[in-house]
Amino acid sequence: MPEITAEAVKKAAREFGADLVGIGSIDRWDKAPVENHPRTIMPRAQSVIGIGFRMHRGSHRGVEEGTYFSSYTLTGYMDLNNIVAPVVQRRVASFVEDFGWEATTVQYLSGRLGNDAGEAASRPDGTSKPRPDIFFNFRIAGELCGMGEVGYSRMFLSPRFGPLQRIYFVITDAPLEADPMIKGICDGCQECVRQCPAKALFSDRRDDVDAGITMIKRSAIDVLKCSVAHSMGGLSPFASEEVKNYARNIIDGTDTHLADGTPRPSREEMIKNIQDKVAYAKNAKDVFHGPAVLCADGCVRGCLAHLEKKGKLALKFHNSFRD
Ligand code: SF4
Ligand code: SF4
């Protein structure tokens, strides 16, 4: 059987359409919890192949202007998740298996089959195995594969595209040479925090992860506040004043209470209360079969504008993202 090499895998992935590719050796997951570990999926795994696809900067233009939101939702999110990535992942897995090594793809939406809230789905058979579906941590895996780093915003940043890509993985028992890891794209400027309209990120609350080989330094996130702005569009041009007031009551409140002093709703209650009142968010569920993406003000566009201004990104444009 011919010998497989990391170089050959990366060349093939690029030819199949990947904009980014990197490889992490399995020892980089030594500190990963069993429910996030590639070896829980494939016990003989030796390598993880990361592949990334750029989001076009132009897909954020209409969102930046407040005029055309579906470009990001579709071309920067749903198309990559559901059309582009699965095809390339499959081709990379086939390439690896043609050398006699097993390969499995980790699909972005697979975690949602367990529980959409990202919590453990129970395992009714009473075995000692972890959750029926493993919640592979994509952004940390991207760092472990040497494709970039997790920024303070919690977003994955690459040296070429900054926050503008989505990343996916193939796990294999093939022993492949690992790529060096990358640090130093995020400079801790906290524009992501300052420009978050939902106050969902924090300058003084951290959620660092000691991943052994790397320390992920990132802000804590208030998921309810992010969701009411981002996937529910509570501050978007599609929201009525009533909905905006509902969103602001959450955003200006605390972990336990709304700004008006009443108890804070759960995420499920918030979604129930608001979803049918923002036609765009409801239609996104029905038409795109996924969430609308109606914010990303700070964590994507604010960060992008900052990194471009600092000259940190390899991909250059004739015009700046923001004047
Ligand atoms: S805006 Fe970007 S570069 Fe600045 S702290 Fe946030 S993630 Fe890091
Ligand atoms: S999507 Fe919007 S609300 Fe959520 S963290 Fe990013 S900037 Fe904040």
C-alpha cells in the first residue's frame, strides 16, 4: 500500500476546495474531556485533519450596512455547513481511506442531534460510555490543528482571514506529521467586547480553557444575551419596538434578573416569547433550516475591522472594511 503523508493530504484538501488546512496529532488532545475527545469517536485515532472555508468579506457587507442580512446567513453559514464542507470532508476522508487508514468526518451540525442547548443528552442504556454524540470542540480543535487561534471573542481567528471562516474536521488513525500551532493574532484589544450590542461578552469575566498544550484565553459569554440579539434578531431592523424593548430588558439585566427586576427567562422561554414576533428569524428556521445570523457586530465585524487596521491579516483588500 502506498505511504500516506501530511503533505499529500493537505495538497488534496486544497485541491478539493479547502481554503485552510492543518493537522494536529492526537497527543494534543491529552487534556480533553472524554466527551470532547476524538478517541472517544475513534479509539485508534492518531491525527485530526482540520479544513476551513473562507467567508467572503462581502457576505458581511449588507449586514454592516444594515440592508442585506441573508448573505451572511446563507453563504457564510448554511451553505458552508450544509453544502461546501460536507463534500470536501467526504473527499478528504475518501483520500485517506484509499491509503488504508480509517477516516470519519465530524459535521458541524452533528452536536445538535444530542441536544440543541449543547448539554449532555442522557444515555439510557446505562453504559459507562459518554454521551451518544460527542461534542467535539471545533474552535479549540482548529487551534490544535495549527490553523489559527481562539480569540478573546471566542471566535476562531486565522492569520489569513481573521474571524471570516468556518472550520470542520476529519479524524483518522493515519499517523500524520502535525503542523506548528499559531498564537498572536488576537492582541486583546477588546473591540469585540466594546462593540457587542448585547453586552454578551465581558472585559472582566473570563472563561479560559487550559487545553494542556495551549491556554485558551477568552471572554465568558452570556448565551441568552447573545441569542436574543444574534439568532433572534431582537435588535435588528426586523424587530418591532415591542421586541426591541423585550431584548433590551434582557440585555440590561443581570444573570438572574431582567432590567425591570423580574426573573430572567430561560433560553427556551426567550425563544418561545420572541421567535414568532420577528418574521426574519422565524423564516430562517423554516426556509434555511437553521438559525438566522443577525448580529456579529463585535465578535466578527468589529474584530475584522480592527485586525485589518492593524495590518494583521494576510488577505488584503483595496478598500478598508470600515472607514
Ligand atoms: S476584537 Fe479580535 S483581536 Fe481584539 S480582543 Fe477581540 S478577538 Fe482579540
Ligand atoms: S453575535 Fe453579537 S451579541 Fe453575540 S457575541 Fe457577537 S457581537 Fe455580541
